[in-house]
Amino acid sequence: MKTTKKKIKMIVEKTETGFSAYSEDYPIFTTGKTITELIDNAYEATNLYFEDNQIKITHDNLKFEIDFKQFFQ
């Protein structure tokens, strides 16, 4: 399995039950009750998406950005 140096941006939003994150570039999205759970779930969801292409995603490949406008609505 090969690795990639590409950074995948995940947009983080606050929800009624915790947090959600999604990628604007790939059909990847996930949720978590805590930020730690969200990060772990995002890592797992991203690896599942790239699994067919034999690409291994590491925590270094994920870049999280908070949607501050949505956080304060």
C-alpha cells in the first residue's frame, strides 16, 4: 500500500450531538461526540475512501479547519 503527501482539508462544524467534518474535495464526511472522536473517525473514513486505490492516509494528510461562522450561529 502506498502513501500520499496530499493534504486533505476537512471542514469542522458544531452539531447538536457533537461535531461533524466533511471534505470539499472528496465525498468524505463523519461525525463524533468529541473532537478526538471526530479526528479518529475522519482518519478512518478517509482511509476507507482511498482503500480501493491502495493509498494509506496518515494523520499528517488530514488538515482540519473550523467553520467559525457556523460555530457562532
